[in-house]
Amino acid sequence: MHKTLFNLLALSCLHSFAEKEPHFKSIIQHITVNDVGKGFRTDVICRGYTTSHATRFTISFTELESIEDLTVVFKNEKNKIVKLGKDNITQRAILTDNFYTGIKSLQFELPQTEYFEYHYIQNSTDLMLLTSLFFKPEKYVDTVTYDIRIPQNYSLLYRFFELDTTATFFFDSLKTDHEKRFYISCINHNKSNHLKYKSGMFTRNNIQVPSVQLIAVPAKYESNPETVLNNWYSKLIESLPALNDNTLGEVIKYVGSTTDQDSIGRKVFRFVQSKIKYIDIENGIQAFKPHDANDTYLNKEGDCKDMAFLLYQILKHYNYNARLALVATTDHYYDMDFPTIACANHIICVIKKGDKYIYLDATEDECEYGFPSMQIQGRHMFLLGDSAGTYHYIQPVPASENRCEFMIKLNLNQHELAGTYFYSFNHASAVLYRTFSNQLKKNDFNATMNSILGDLTPGVNYKSRSVTLTDSSFSVNGSLALPDSSTLNYSDKKYLRLSFAPYLDLLPRSLSKHERMSTLCTLNKNSEIFISFPDEVKLINARDIEISEGAFQFRLSIAKTGSKEIKVNLSLGYDDVVIKSEQAESYNKFIAQIKYELNKGIIYQ
């Protein structure tokens, strides 16, 4: 994934942050686009106070930016304003999950003080880096103000994003003979911190805080700003060389003599998937610009833009209608439906085939040719072209393709419920399991599967396991037993817990209204549980119910299928891949109803 600098752009208009909870009374930023629109300057002024000793402040910037004239003053214990010495300001690299990003920082510490102020100038070399205004950082801040000035022959296009009722926003603009000026201010009323990031099998993150997405473009492009983004990126790659004879020779050898276009496309996709190791190295403009495709192949490593560009170059050799596309993944703050690079955090290659697109994301090892990768389904991409870029919505793979089947057959024998199981996962629902199987060592894979199965079916003792893998599916089968605590005596009846039933497949039991979540794929999960008894059995609480909340669907059926057998059917469906924050209430209600029904268990004699 190609995320760190893209995400930094989405947050960079609040350039500094600090540890140990300082309180910012105000953050003011004066942004001035230069007369020729080549870059911009930001004058930043921060004022506030600290509540603890040794509070560290960090001002981050990339290779495309520079920091000048940082001045820090604060009130000391004698109630005098003093200036922090230059020797107390250090420059350091910022470590991220990426291999290398080139992000740097200026850092300094302040003691407990009732007043501090620091200001600096940040110069940005490329106007495309002016992407968003950020209003509520993780730490306390009362007021954030932006004053933006652009040349008269430029236009500022903007869009408000995720405004909430805990803040008051002010917006004004004016026009003079020399410039256009925009003034945006936010007064925060809620001083509580946001929820912490949570993650797991399903991507789950906090909703983006209030912000403004924006792009400054020459006035002639005001009605079509997509042209500016398209031209900017096209210019980045136009000087990159074509594939040389060595790279082409290796590709041709791998593809072979086939002339079928579909077969060539599959082989080219697999060539890049199998030959190139994903490694994220971003530095300055290389955060956006791919490396020479020949170097990517020679080094056998690259990130999403390098893999996409290598695919693009190879497919062009085979006369495919191939394009590059900027994409927002499901866990990105924004969607790629506004012409600013902060809206994207990923790049793929796309083949246009008639009126359809084939999405090629080689960063996902188990992604199948012809299917969009899990991380881009339900999102928009920006297709780069010869004249003007266009948006395109990436439809999620239909739930029917991702069907999961869980079958458990239990026999009651001398008070023990034991039997066999067979679980199968198809297409997108199988990707994670196939990845584990292909990439983990045997012991690590077994430990991972034990953990997953334990979460999927709590309390079940899996006695044996056999795995079957195909190009599009993953299945596991074996023997299992339920713990004695699964069955309780209830007067003259028996109560069987259904907590072991595989119905949610690791979905969280609740969501906060401040969270959004990606399910990674559309959901189509079906469980069949057969329970055989040695003697005739009487089912007390047979039922067949359906629960529906918006796009969420669930069905539970408990019935006798013979004099000595009870069958439980569970099914869960969701035709989207993202659960939005505004859906949290209905999602929680949906899960609560399922839990209530399952808690009734099975009562029999």
C-alpha cells in the first residue's frame, strides 16, 4: 500500500502536533499562492499553554517542503516571556510503517507554562500539495483559522467534509484588484479526544475529523479541474523511459506464444504479482511518481505506483487499452471523487475492455485477474488519460461470488456433542485465508487458523484440520467437539447454547457513531448445523425469523428434520463493503437482535 505521504497530505495543513496534551488556544495559518501558481507559502502561528513538564512539539514536513524562521517563545516560572534557543530545536526523521518516506521533523520541548507561541514559514514547491484544511487535531485546540490568498487569475475549488455539531464554522471570501482571499475559521466546543484506532480482521477506523478539501487551479479550468490533476500526473510520468530489450525479453518469455488477449492479460498480471516484491519507498516527488519500470523489474521490488506503471508499460507493448488510475482504498479518509491528490492513497493499472474495466492491483498477492482487489471495492478511482481524467466507481464483487458455507454435523453420544465440520470460502472471502496459507510457515499458519477459528466459533475444540486451496477458494474440514458447558439442564429440558454458531465471521459486536468500517468484501454467509440424537427428540422452541436493518439481512431457522435430528440454518448478507458512521445505530441494532435470538439457544427434550 502507498499511504503515508498521501495521508500526510490529508492532514498536513495542521503541520505540528505535540505530546502530553498541550492546549492550543489558536492555530492560524496564512496560505499564499505565488503569482505564477508554482507553489505556496504558509505562515503558521500557534498559541497555547502546557499542563506538564517536557512537552514535546513536532513540526513535520516532506522533501517537497521546507521550514524557515521557526521561533518559539514561552512564559517561564518567573512570569517572563523568553525565547527558546536554537540549540534546543532538533531535526529528526519520522519513522512510519513504510520502508522509507523521507518525512522529516523539527522538534522541541517546553516546560509547563501558561503561555507559549511559536511561528514559522513553510514553503511548498508544488501547488498540488495544497489539498485540504484540517480543523480538529487529536489534541486539544480551541480555534483553527485559515487565511488563503490566491492570484486573481486562479480559482479555489473546495468541499466541506464531515462537519459536525461540536464546532462552529465561519467562512468568508473577498476579491480585490490583485487577489482573491478566503477566510475559514473553526471554533471547537467539544474538547474530548477522538476514539483510538481499532483494527483487526476487518478494517475499522475513526471517521475523518472536519476538514475542507480544496484545489487551486487556473481560472480557465474552474469548470473542469480534473484536467489540472490529470495533466499534473501525466507530466510526472512522460519523461520515464520505455521498457528496454532485457525487460521485454523476460516478459515475452513468461507470456509465451499465446495470442489470446485475455490469456496475455492474465499472464502479465501474474508476472508482476509474482516477480515484484512490495516495498514502500517514498521520498519527495517519488511519493507520487513511479520509478523507471526497468529498474522496478531489475530490482524485483516496488510499491503500488511502481507495480502499476510496470503493468501499464507491458500492456501497452501488447496493445492493450491500459490506463493508470488514482484510487482511494476502503480505509482511506476520503474517496477519490474530488480532484486533489489527498483523496487518493493508492495507484492501480486498468484495462478498458468494451464498456467495462479490468482492475489490476498487483500489491494484493491473492487478487484474481478480472476481480477488483478487496481494498478498492466500493470506492472511486480517477482514470488518467490523454486529455482529461475521469471518475469511475468500482462496483463491489457481488455477494453471490463471495459465498461462505459453514457446515457442522454433531452427534450426541454419552453426553458429548462431537462431529465434523466443513467451511468453504470463495473469491474475496477466501483472499485472507489463501494469503495466510501461501505466505506463513506451517506453525505460524496453524497458530493463525487456531486463532481465527476460535474467534469464529467460540469454545469449539477443533481436533483435526485439513486445508484445500484452489485459485479462487479456500476450504477447511475436520473433526470438532463442543465443551460440556454448551448444554445445560433446564428443569426437565435441555438448553443448547448457540454461541458456537459461525454467523458473524469476526465482525465487531458494535460500532461507535464516530467509526466507519470496511467488511473487505460483500457478505454472503450461510451456516448449516445438524444435531443428531440417539433417541427421539422434542424441539421446544422451533422458529424461523428474519431480521432486516437497511442493507443488513439475517435469517435464523431452527427445525426438526427427522425424529432424531434438529437442523439450524443461519444466513447473513450485506451487499456493500463499507459500514458508514451514519449506519452505526442500525448496525448495532441489527447485531443486538441477532444476539438476542441466538441467546435463546435450542431447548429440547
